[in-house]
Amino acid sequence: MAIPPSVEPFVEPEADRQDAPWWLDRLMSVPLAPPATVLLLGLILWEDVSRKGPWPGWPGPLELSTSPLSLNAGWLLGGIAIALAAGVILGRSATKRASLPADAGLPRLPVFLRFDGRRVVVVGAGPVAASKVPALLAAGAQVTVVAPEISSAIDRSGVRVVQREFEAADLDGAWFATAAATPAVNRQVCDAAEPRGIFVNAVDDPPNATAYLGGTVSRGGVTVAFSTAGQAPALAGLLREAFDELMPADVATWAERAHELSRHQRASGVAVHARRPQLLDALNRLYDRRDRAGAPR
């Protein structure tokens, strides 16, 4: 089994897209250009239907435009008004569907945090908040839960509980915060965290978050994380599940061999650019030895 060249982790691929020509972008940015375009297309369609459609005698816009200001001309004006209104509605709808949050394209810095006894505040005490506590405790955090009502899902034995509404002073001395409350309370947490230099993970609430927790796969000392910057957490979960199936069961052996080789490379002064090819060769040799011994993979 040959190991493919590694891909740098934690880099989300950009969405496949084809940019429109610059002149089209500039044209569509002109006020009323989108609805005017839909109006023109509507008039063309109307004229085509009047000539080839199933309704004999149905007047088209060209025919009506030559009529005096009468009932026939009213057809034309009414048709134009309807087409224009449809253009405005469709243009706004398309813009709304295509728009992304203002910060969606901003770069993110993926990191793994080690708390080592540092204070972390969880605002909210429902099932969602409770699901975040074990990972924080596993990372060594001293967790304080703040909420007016505490769910039975919260294990009080491992955390400090403050049963009341959130106050900005709750973040004093904290290193990190998780907001798992209503958007309004999450906004309070984010506002209080900003001047204190604290990152906030607002669960399923990207506008009020400054940190995003990705879906992770951990096995044998190797952790891989997937993030969509909070925009599609379900997708991150699907990617995590798929990669969990692909990750080799013996990845712990990979990690152990890589650690040994890394120590040797540093002690021997191996150049950084040469270390990864050596690691790839060392890992392949693990499988070569198994093949010669007839061991299952």
C-alpha cells in the first residue's frame, strides 16, 4: 500500500465558481439594470407568444405601440408594468439568494487550543451547551457555566455553575467563551468579549462568533478538523464522518514512526524540505515489511 503525497490539512477549498466578465458585473451594478434586463426579455417573450402562441389575435407589444392612447395602449402599459415589477422582484430575490455574509470570504487561522487549567465560560446550559463541555474539559479547561436555568444534561461535578442571567463581568479572567444561548444573549457575550480580547464560539450563530469549532476526527494521536467557518456545520459533520471511514486503523503506528523520525531528523540536522520525503519513505517501508511477513493490512 503506497501512501499518497499528503495534502496540507485544514484548508477549505474555494467554492467552484465562474466569474462573470468584468463588463457584465459593471453593467449589472447600474441601478435598475437587472429589472430593465428582465423587462426587455419579458417584452421579447410577449412578442414571440403573440406571433406564435396558441391564442389567435393576442396583441403583441409592437402592435400595441403603434396604437393611439386607448385600451390597446393600456395593454402595453400594463404589460410593461407587470414585467418591470417581476424584474424588480426577481432581481432582489436572486441577489438575496446569491449573497453571502459580509465576512464569509475573510481568511481564517485554524488552530488547536491547549487550556491547561485556564478559565473558559460557557453561556447557556441546555443540551447544546452540555454537548460542548466534555471537549473543553478534555482540553484541560476550568469550565464555568452561566445560565438562568441549568439543564440536567450539564454534569455539575466537573464544572462551576452560576445560575443567573449572563453579565459582562462573567468573562473577567477567561481565556475563551462558548455562547450557546439565544442570538440576543450570544450578542451580549460577543460584545463583552471583544474589549477583553476573548474569542467566542457562538454555536450555530456565525454573526456572533469569532471562533469556529470544526468537525474533528481523532485517532491514535492524530486529529483532523473540518470547518466551514460556521456557515454549514452539517457539511463539516458529513466530511468528518467520511474521513473517519478513510483514516487507516493503524494511524497510531504512523504517528509513532513519524515522531521517532522527527527526533532523529532534528538531531541530525536534516533540512526541512527533505523531511517529508523521508517520512513518506519510512511509512511505505512499514507496509513493505508487512507484505514480506504476510501480515494483513
